Amino acid sequence: MQFTAEHEAFRKTIRDFVEREINPYCDEWEAAGIFPAHELFPKLAALGAFGLEFDTEYGGQGADATFTLVLGEELGRADCAGVPLSIAVQVGMATPALARFGTDELKAKYLAPAMAGEMVAAIAVSEPDAGSDVAGIRTKATRDGDDWIINGRKMWITNGTQADWLCLLARTSDEGGYAGMSMIVVPTETPGFSVGRTIDKMGNRSSDTAELVFDNVRVPVANTIGEIGKGFQQQMAQFQDERLIGAYMSVASAHRALDRTKEYLQTREAFGKPLLANQYLQYRLAELYVEVELLTTYCRVAAERAAQGENVSREATYAKLKCGRLQREVADACVQFHGGMGYAEEMWPARYYRDARLTSIGGGADEVMLRVVSMMEGMGRK
């Protein structure tokens, strides 16, 4: 695709922000298991990075999907994946459904402050017994007059300990399966809501991840996003936003990892010459560069099509699957080519290896993506 001067100016703005406001603090935030979202988000929002595709009336930028692509590519250059993941939740995972389907009142009360960085949002879909199997969720919202009374648990919730409100998917009828679900905005200050525990993760340690508990949490029925009973369909649309921005970030991080590994091999000597003089290492890096470039191009085509209003469900699914697998392959090569130092926590490949592993799990595991592809191609059960 052809990037305009406006795209490139935005790219530089985000790149400078990552290098100034994120990378110097990654080690500290990784050790703490959390970063200060309420401090960082307003700074990023002030740069026009939130709500790129949302209406300006509610704090959006009125731009298109190609600017979300640029944002994702530059966030992917961060020295840790946890902070970009949390930012992606705010802009592409917890808020798109509210922007698309929410009432003006809900958008004014929750979306606009989130786009200003004043409120932190989280998406609450997965549960202890229902991760990629969204049809298996059990959290129940029972109607009581003009209120929902919510009971249940949510698991693996990024921003879970810092969120001011949740985009919650819950059962609002007994239909079962994919039917009878609704999306509800739940302020975390509501009585009955609590953080059950924080989760000690393998990677993405700078982002907080939690199990959330709902014990007779009462919120207005007016907090329902879109149509009652259509929550599953709305979440499927929101998953496309999640998978695309995740793909943009992961492929960019893979490219940067290859660049850093190439630089290391150019300076590290063994057997009297730089390691990069070894033809096998040259060819293996070249092969991975080709794979990354092809996937980068695919992601950019997907962004262009999304900007033109096309349905990009297929592209989002394909990109999500391939980015997760390629990122794992790149991470493994980076650790291997750094030798013993690649296995040491004092060097970046170890963190990258741990962080990269999530892409094939979060937002729909590889196996779920393959099931979706099978159905798209006319195989298997729809």
C-alpha cells in the first residue's frame, strides 16, 4: 500500500512515543507485573492514537483502518509485548463494539473517557471453563426490572486489575449455545465486583491479567451494548478488530527481532570471523525475512480492504493464524542464533520468546482459527 505523508507523520509520532515512554521502563514494568495504565494512556490519547476509526463526537479521530495498521506496527517495536497488548485492548478489543452498537448515552459515558485515556477498559469474554469456546460461557445476567444482576467469573482478562469498566459478554437467556448472549458495560466500582486473583504468566508480564468475580453485580439494562441477545454476533465482529491489530503488532515485532539478531550476528565473532559470515545463518535469516515481508504485505492489504469498508473476516483469520506461527518460528531462531546468551534473561531474545508464544493462543487459538478456516473453505460444521 502507499502510505501518505500523514501516515508517515503518525508513524514517527508513535515510534518516538514507544522509544521515549515505553522502552525505557519495560524492565521495571516486567518485574512489577504491571504498568501504570492511568498514567500512560492519557499521554498516548493526547497524540490521537486512541479511537482512530471512531466518530470524533466521542473522542475518536475519524480516520480509517490504515492508521490502526500504523499504530499496530509501531507498537510492535516495543521492547516488551505486555504494554502494547494492553493498549491494543483499549483501542481494538474492548471498545469497537461500543463504538459500533452502543447508544449515544453509553458512548458519552464510557467510550469518550476511554478514548481520552481517562478510563481504562477491558474485554471480559473468556472464563475458567470457556476460553476459545465462546459458546461455553456461563456468566449469567438475570433481568430484575430495569437492571441486570450478574453472577459468574471471567478469566485471562488483560487490564483486569486496572480497568474502570468492562465490555462483558454474558448469558441473558437460557437458549444455550451461541444464542441468548448480550454485551453489557460493567463499571468495576459496582458493588459485588472483585478481582479474584492476578495471573502469573509466562510472558507479557508487564500487563496485568486477572480472574474477575461477579457476585450479584447490579447494572442498568441500559448498559447493554446493542441488541439484547445479539452479544455473540457483536463479539464475533469485535474479534476481527482484535485479530487484525494483534497481527499488525506481531509481524512488526518479528521484523524488529530479525533486525536485532542480524546486528548481533554482524558483531559477534566465532572461529575468527563474524557469525553472519556463516552462509547457513545468512540463508536462514533471509528465509525468515521473506516470510515476514509476505505477511506484512498481507496485513497491509487487509487494512486497505477494511478501510474501504470490505468484510475482512477471512483476512483477519488467516493473518492471526500465520502471524502466531511465524512469530514463534522467528523467536526460536533468535534465541538459537544468540546461543547461550539467547537463553539468558539479561538479553532480549528470552523475553521475546516468552512474549511471542501468546499470539497463537490469545484471541482465538491456532486450532480455533483452523476450524474457522475449514468452515470458510466449505469443510466441517458451520
